[in-house]
Amino acid sequence: MHIKPLLIKTVAVLFLAVTESFCCSAFCLHKGDQPLVGRNYDWSFDRCLVFVNKRNVAKTAFTYYGHPVDNPATWTSKYGS
């Protein structure tokens, strides 16, 4: 019969067409004594956001939902991230 080879070919094509891979990557680069670490998730996200926090930067806390604060917390960052 001709149905068995056709069925095998159809299943093989469907199996190959539907496979999808979700992988992650991570890396660490060194420049002197400063490491740079990064990672990604290979999933379908439209947007991304990157934060860089440098060391020795003066910071002030956000106010809670826009309410004014008389004396918000302030500090100087010791480490970068």
C-alpha cells in the first residue's frame, strides 16, 4: 500500500516543522578587575529595559505614589551593577 510511506513522510514533515527551541545564554567578560555579566532569555518579548547603576553616584529615593516626602532617603552607591 502507498499509505504507509505517505504517513511516515507526513509525520516527519510535521515533526520537523513544529519543533521550537527556547534557550538561554549567559556570559561574563573581564576588563581588569571589572566583570561584566549578562544573560538573555530567547523568548518572544517585544521590548527590553537595561539598567546600569554606576558606583559613587548620589541617589534619592522616589516618593510613594507621587506623595511628597519631607525627608526622602539619600545615599551614594558603593558598588556598580
